Amino acid sequence: PFIIKGPNSSIAISRDSRRLATGSGDGIVRLWDMNSGKALLTVKGHSPRTVEDVEFSPDGKILASAGDDNTDRLWDAASGRELVTLRGHTDWVNKIVFTPDGKQVVTSSNDNTHRLWDATTGEELYNFKGHKRFVQTMNISPDGKMVVTGSDDGTTKLWDVKTRRELVTLTGDGAKIYAV
């Protein structure tokens, strides 16, 4: 076991469980070896803002980060080289998730939207709108066909990725949704 010190705001483990990624309040993304605890990479791009989320691509070759600088960034997980910056959100980006094939990413933001992007080119493919307040969280189904979003407006929505349509809205007691 090892201890990671610092203001870490997000953590992700690679699918092979060999690497750990952290995003921190100083805008730095770090990659760690899970066996030794040794820092493998340090990348700066969101600096000096907070890295709200980090995520590995399914094959572990790309590391994604979402920041409160309104951007998402995709990094080569071996070299730390920035591959692409996703620009389009107008407020903090809270979450970033790869589709199961790794070809696209979905992001959620305090601008009340979640967006679908091409992971290679950074092109925005679709801007999903429907929540009345911040989209705090989202996730994608294992088959990549649906996205579920949770919002400060107390709703959870299920979306069809292919048709870009909202399938259902779930309402509860009005409490903010922070995890799905």
C-alpha cells in the first residue's frame, strides 16, 4: 500500500489494475504505478483549476480529465502528451466517461448539458439538453447504447445515444443527484 498526498479531487483505476490516476485541486493529473506507488506521469493542462474527474479509456491508452476550466482533455497515458482538448461547455465539467469501444466520450457539466464527443478528433457530436440545473453526474451503459444523467434539479434521465433522444425522466423527492 502507498499514500497519495495532496488535494486529490478524483481517482480512477485502469482496467488492468496496474495504474491509478488522480486529478487534483491544483489542476494536475498524475499517473501512479499501483504496485510500487511510484509516480509515472504528471500532466498539467487545467492548471491552476481543479480536475473534477479522471478516467481511463477501455484499452488504458488514453487518460481523460474533466476540469472546472470548462474543458476536457485527453492524454496519451504512456507519454503524458495532450492528444485533444474538448471545448464547448460553458461551465465546470464534472464527469467524463468513455464509450465501451473507446471511440467517443460523454461529458457532463454545470451548464445543464451533457455532450457526446469524438475521442480522436475532439469534435462535439451532440449536445444533450433537458435538465433545468447542473448535470452533476452521468454514466454510460455497458453496451454503449444509453447514457444516464443525474442533476441538481432532482431528476435522473435516460438517453438513447444513437437517436439522441431522452427515453425517460425519473423524479424522486427533489434531492440533488450526485451519482448514477
